[in-house]
Amino acid sequence: MTAASPGPASAPPRPDWRLVVGFAALTILIHFLTNGAYGYFRDELYFIGCGRHLAWGYVDLPPMVALVARLSHAAMGDSLFAIRFFPAIRYALPAVIVIVGVMIAPVTIPVLPVETFIRYQRVLGVNVRTDTRKTAELPQSYADMFGWPEMAATVAKVYNSISPNERAKTAIFTRNYGEAAAIDFFGPRYGLPQAISGHMSYYLWGPRDWDG
């Protein structure tokens, strides 16, 4: 199923990614301003030693740790700032990941009411297209969560409006597996027979009890 196409709308504002960059930069700055406090931690001294003996593996740490220590030494020496430079950069990455993850979470997880999601999507500047290449208000993954009970009820209304003799020889043929599965799932409450379809695995299941 696809969502209805929206009417014309003005271009939505783009999200301000400066917030993400600024938060990450602030995180790095805090580490840079404080990484000269106190002295070397014992693990840092150990990492420097491992960096002088590069290998594919160590007893208690992955080779990348020693490689980073070696790069720090080669580029900046063995000062506290040097040995803590790359870890400071690393600490900023989770901040970026968390902020970006929170921002895009509603696009991948249905955590917002539909109308709120549509407004939020426009703020992000997301241009949604369905699998039929039509513009829609909801992405296909969300649009396909709506309308199945109503579709089954509509089919049941038509099916139950015909005479018992006609119903006995009436099959329900659908265009795709989603429609067929919805009939099979919601249909029994209305007395509907199982659907048939030529789509996906329904093709392998054939015409069921119908002979054509």
C-alpha cells in the first residue's frame, strides 16, 4: 500500500548541523584544555612502549592501540598532549553518533505520532518516495503499516453482499503479497476465504482450493 501524495508545499528548512559540529568541537576542546593535568597514566606509558614494538597482536590489547601510540610519537612526540591527542578525538565521535542518532531515530523507528512525524520529516528535508516512485508523506516502511484492517473490511463488505451461491465459488485474488497476507490475517473475522496471488511465495502456494 502507498500513502497519498501531498499537496504542494514550500521548501522545508534544513537542520542546523552546526549544533552537531559545535558539540563535538566542544568535547574535543575540553579534553585538550585538561589533558595536561596530572602526569602520565601507567597504561599510557605501556602504550608508548608497545608502540615501539609494533606487532599484529599483544597479550592484553589490540594492535591498533600500539599503532596509534606510534603515530602520536612520530607526529608530536611523547608529551601528555601528544599521547592524549587521538583519544580526545575519539571521545568526540560518540557525541556525534548520539546526536545524529537521536535526530534520525524517528525516520527509522516509529516513535512519533504520524502527524508529528510528517512535520519532523519536512524539517529534516527528507523527500519521501514510495516503491512506485511517487512522492508521499510517509516512507514506504511506515505507510505499509496502515490500512490493512480497513482493506479487509472493504473486501468483506463486497464479498458478503453477493449471494451465498456466488460466494461459494468466489475467490479473492490480490495484486501483491501484502494484500494477500492482510486478507489471510484479518479475513477470518469476516468469514473471508484465503486469498490467492501470483506475487512472492503466494505464487508457489498456487490457487489453494480453487480450480480456476
